[in-house]
Amino acid sequence: MSSLLPRAIREAGHRFTFLTRNLHHYLRQGGGDQVHPILTADNVITAETNDLDLLLPQVQRLHEVLRFDGVVTSCDYYLGTVARLAAHLGLPGSRPQAVEYACRKDLARRRMQAAGLPSPRFATAGDWPGTEAAARTLGYPLVLKPVDLCAGMFVRLVADSTELREAFEAIDAFPVNARGQQRSPQVLLEEVLVGPEVSVETVTVNDRTTVLGVTDKSLAGEPWFVETGHMFPAALDAATVTAVSDMAVAALAAVGFDRGVAHTELRLTAAGPRVVEVNPRPAGNQITELVRRATGVDLPMVYAQLALGEQPDIAVTDTGVRSAAISFLLPPRAGTVARIDGTATLATAEDVVDWAVKPAGHLTGDAVSNNAYLGHVMTVDTSGPGARARADALIAGLGVRYADDLAGALA
């Protein structure tokens, strides 16, 4: 989204100012002549974005000169900040309280429970004794998650107290998130939801939510919940699409979400759809690109238009694409990548609309979160729901070669 959102803002005929506390984070992502799209801003301003008490008056002073029309972010960790900035400046935006409820997994669970939505049994704890006691009450197996991280970080299925302790200590050893913000010590324990995972992509304007469609999601093996691919629209029957859509809309209403683009994840359990989490922003992992190719609706642009108080056009058009899919290349293990074989096929395949792999020298960890990807392939199918199988087959044809393997072969 940090690439798609600036593009959408520019294509909609708008300009933007970029506030950041760490410009180097974006400078180091450039390669060769490529400039990170977010650095195409008219103004790049250093600001302490992690301290709202300092940020509010600074942005107020900037607003008096630059006259902002909206505030927006592509980062989960600043969604709440943006909502409060918009409210402070009198600009369009979601209710700050709703964004806080949605972003915090424990608060969202309690709001959905209070609204009477069927949910997994859950508990929260702030230390190891409390976590252990909650697990005994819920029973194993269960899922342990941090309440305020994204990309599946530290979300783990645990089968017993030993695995629970390992999972808890891993979260506890990560007190600051990727943006330098102090994390909550709370953890969320949940009953395991069994069934395929999907997500519902929606647009909400003045408390009225429109469902654009349902995306399927595949996950890597236990105990982690790493996403390996998606297809839009999901190959589901009409009744299931209606059921998951209705549940997602109800979940957004439960947290009070009144304006914006949302990405709600659910599991299709034997008892019906159950919400995994609510995300008050466009989907990541290029799901918005899948939606655009299949429906013509550009969700990053819609996101920016809503932040400006505009009425976006979310009418679905016939693009000629019946399904669009993306599949991700996961690292077989940790190590330094020497090369990735098999990419010649991707460059010549007519149904491949986008692909990328990490360069030689990339240092990868184990595949324990969505941050570990080594590449992706995006495909489209103009005749039916075949895009997903095609993307998966192409990813399966890639081979990761590690520097230490090649060094051993030459020794």
C-alpha cells in the first residue's frame, strides 16, 4: 500500500505532503533509478509521528500554511493517529474510537461479543501467569496472538503449555513494533477456528457498507498462519458469499466503523462464518490489485477519496477478468539467497500480469509471518476461476538457491 496509495492519489489529480519520523526507512527501499513512490510527495517533513501530543500542534501549524484536505496512511500502526488528526483538523475520516476498536484485536473481540455476533471463545492476559491460567480455562489447542501487531507476526497455534510458553516469550521479547512504538503487553488467546479462510473487501460511507466481494486465502502449515496466496473473487457458492458478507458488515457495525475501506478476515467453520479480525484499511498483499483487475474498482484511490470527503465511484465494471490471483514464494529456511531459479517462465507467460523475486544477497529468516516472502506471481484468468491454480503452479516452479549451498557444492 505504501506504493499503491501515492500512485492512486496522483492519478486522482491530487497532491500530498508526507510526514515521517524515519525517512531512511523509505530511502533504503529504493534501487537503482527507482524512487519509492511515497517520496514523490510535494513536501517531505520530519515529524515525531509516535507522539500525538507533539504531532497535533505541529500538523495544525502546517495545516494553516498548506491547507490539507485530508489525512491518510498506508501503515496499520498509524491508523489511529490519522483518525485523531483528521478529527482534530475537522477533516473527513473514521471515528477515532471505531478505528481503535478495530485495530486492537482484543477490543474488537469484545465489541463483537457485545453485539451478539457468534465468536470463538477467547481471553486476554497481560503476563505469563495470567496467560497460563487463561489457557487452562480455554483448553488446548488454542491460538495465541499479540493484540496490536500486523502481518501475522507472532500469531501461533499452540498445543500445550510448553508451546504456549515459547509463544508468549517470543511476543514478550518484542516490546516495540516496526515503527518504534511501545506495544501493549496484552495477549489474546482464542479457541481455534477450523475451516477455510476468506476476507471480505468493503467500502463504508456514512455507516453504510458496500461489499465488493470475497477473497480466498491460503495458509502455510502450522503452527504459523502465513498467507501463501489469494484469489478474487473466491470460488464460493452464492449462499456462502452472502453469509460471510453479512458477518463482515455486522462486525464493522459492531466496532462502529462509519467511513473508509475495510478488509475483514473470516473462517468458514462448520457452524458458519466466524470473524478472525477486522482491518479498517484496504487489504495488503496486493489484494486491492486483484480486486481492481476483476472489478475495475481501485480501492487505494477510493481510500484516498474518502479521506478527502469525496463520494467515490464503486460501481463494478466488466473488465474481462473472471479471476485474479497472487501466490507468494516462501523461504524454505533462513539464509542468504544466492539466486531464484525458474523466473524465465514468468517473463513470457501471457497470463502473468506481475511478478517479482528478491535479489541475490537477500538475507531471509524462517517463514513465520507475511514479512518473509521472497517473491510473488500475479495471474489473471479471462474464462473462469483458474487464476489461483495457475499462480500456485508457477510459484511451485521456482527454486530458491542459498549461498551456503552453492559454496558447499564448490568446496
